[in-house]
Amino acid sequence: MTAVALIVEYQTPDLLALCLASLRRFAPGIRAVVVAGEEGGSGAHAAAIERARVSGLHEDAEIVILLDTDVVILSERWLPWLSAALEEVFAVGGLRHRGDVTQLYCQGYILLHAHCLAMTRTLFEKVPTFRAENVWDTAWQVTMYASSGSTVVVPMTPTLDGWPDRVGVYVPQMGYGPYWAHLGRGTSFRPRGPWRERLRRMAAACGSPRARKILSYQQDRAAFLKKGWEVVRG
């Protein structure tokens, strides 16, 4: 089955480079389309997906994959597994592994998360909007329209192989190793320039809880990039 990956990118060139390199290494058959995003969280992310859909860049593909830049593909088995799953269901992807438990279910269904979400082209075109609503992100309507015809993968807990604790590592088929890893908050807690980061370190040293929290996420981000490149360069 032919596949296209729509990757929304906003000021995360380091994460994007790793994501694209992992696709070239483990899923060279996928056509990657990088879509320019903008500031604004889930709303901006959804708007970028909508622009990509209207552009028609997916129309030669049977599978459409929404892929965040803070995802790294880890196995050549990932794409064959997606293709086989989508012969049986309409959508397949990972469970949201951060956030409140109320963001995991909607109308009795376990919600797919938009970080690494594959669906049939028919479903991609059928979903009326990817707009986030209330506590739900840009994938909730995909879950609703797929209804029972979806497969949700739960990340390993604790995480595997030296990945930071906040990273979700997904192993759909036990015995074959991890298929992908997702950092989560890797885009929102990206470094913001040397002077801003210097001020943040000073604030953390003075006891600022928020500054310390952001620095801890940035440390995980750096560890994610390091580990991801180790796997991709293998």
C-alpha cells in the first residue's frame, strides 16, 4: 500500500531532521510531505493538516500518516505492520501518553493520538475537521469516525532501552523490538535562543518552578535526540 506522511513543522529543525532521517532509514517507501506550521498549539496544528488536505498532496496514497516532528521511527517492520493493520481497520496509532486521563477516552472509545497516526485515505478525506475541541486534540474526530474500526497501541511503561522516562516507546508486536518513539512536548519546550535560555537557567537557579520544569523537559529533549540518532545511524 502506498503511503504519505504529513509532517507539521514549526521551529523544530533538529527534531525534523531526525524524523526524516528515520523515515529514510526504516521506511524509504513513504513519501514525506513537510507542512509549515505556526504558533498556536493544537489549533495551528489542525490548520496545517487542513491545508495539506485541501492541497491534495495525499491523493496518490492509500495510507495517510500524521507524523509529528518529535517522533522517530525505529524499525523497518513499522510500515508493513501499518499496512497490514489498515487492511482490517480504518485507523491505527498510539495512545496519548501524557496529559490528563480525561484526554484518553471520548464517548466510550480510546482516543488515538495525532503524533503517529495512520489512516486510510478514505477516512482522512471523510473526517470533517481536525480541529481540537475542549480537552481533545487533533485526532479525536478520527477516532469518532473510525469508531470501532481502529487499533490503539499503548506505549511501554517503564520506557525501554535508555530512552528518557517521558518518552513513549511503542512496541505493537512483542518480540520484534520498538517500532517508534514519541517525545511529547518536544515542540512546545524547544530552546528559544541563547539569551532567553540563559535567563531561564538563571531563573531556575533562583528557584523558579516553571523554569526548572522547562529545563527538565529540554534535558529529555536532548537525550531523545541523542538516542534517536544512535538508533538511526545504527
